[in-house]
Amino acid sequence: MPFLFWDWTLILLVPALILTAYAQFKVSSTFKKYNKVPSGRGLTGAQGARMLLDSAGLNNVGIELIGGRLSDNYDPRSKTLRLSEDVGNSNSLAALGVAAHEAGHALQDAQGYAPMKVRSTLVPAANIGSNAGFILFFVGLLFGRNPVLMNLGIVLFSAAVAFTVITLPVEINASRRALAMLSDKGILVSQEVDGARKVLQAAALTYLAAALMAILNLVRLIVISRNR
């Protein structure tokens, strides 16, 4: 939806586009590198995640293997940690890092981590705003620069922006928890933790890129709406 119409304000998105391309490259190359490095203990991502969850008293959180590449996620509604087969069945440093990251989300949920709660409440509004906001704004622009529709579009899209921004601390905190747990529970030794850290740092860039893209798109809409 960001490219519904062309004008000079698209230049505002260039920094986000560059960061997005770099983040995708970094994630792909870093995961590929450390996915070839097996952990000393030989635990798979699913086994490591199970150990971390059980050690935190989260025996009620299930683990499922799903298709897709790096489609790993934690569902707070069903209390289920879903791991892609490349992560769940692999004993690599990359797999254990990703699996532990998702376990970190489960721990956030169990402890009532505030930013995660805020993000969850924003999900419905963000789902609507990410698409409907642009549509309403574009319709308002076409029909005589209707200020009501354009401003409503900006407000709706702001919810999507807020979601991407609050996602940053949630993901960073989950990674910190993951690395600490991997070390504390002896699943990875210090040198191995560094490899997992690099994988998670690369993944964090994708969330930063998404937040920057959302913010710059919001700025772009505001600039267009004020350019009479």
C-alpha cells in the first residue's frame, strides 16, 4: 500500500528501504553461517526451547513444528511456541538462538511484560490501520483532498506505526532473555552464545527497519496532507 501514488515524498522512504535491504541480507547471511555450526551439547531448537520453558515453570506452553522458513512465533492466546522445521529439528547455534528467542516471548507473557501487553492490545487496530489507513487517505486525496478522510487515514495508520514501534523493545527484550537463559542453563557455552547473539542481533535489524519504514510513511502522509 505505501506505493499507491508517486510523488517526491517517496524520497523520504529511501533510508528505510536501504535499511530493509541490508537487514534482509544480514539475517539471511548470518543465519546461514551459524546454521552450519552445531552446538556442543547437540540439543535441537525444540529440545532447547522445552528445557528453557520447563525451567521457568512453563510446562503448560506447548511446542509445535510448522512449515516455512524462519516462521517461528509464540502465540500468547493458545500458549503455543511454534518453530519452523529448520529451527526445531536443527542443533545449530542459529536454531537454538531463534528457539530461545521465542521462549523469551513465552516468559514475557507469563510475567506480564508491559510492552508485550501494549502490543497485544494494538493488534486489532494495527491490522485495520495498516491497510485501511492508506486506502482512506488515498480516497480522500482523489476526491478533492478531503481533509476528513485524509486525517482519518492518518489516525488509523498511526495505530500500525505504534505497533511497529512497541514491537522493538518487545523483541530486543526477548533476545536478551534468550541469551541469558541459554548461558545460565548451560545449553550453550560462552563462545557459542556469541554466535546465537549475532543471529538475534541481525534479526533485530528487521524490526528496526519495519519501524523506520512505518514512521517515514506516516511522515510522508502528513507532508502530503499539509501540501495544499
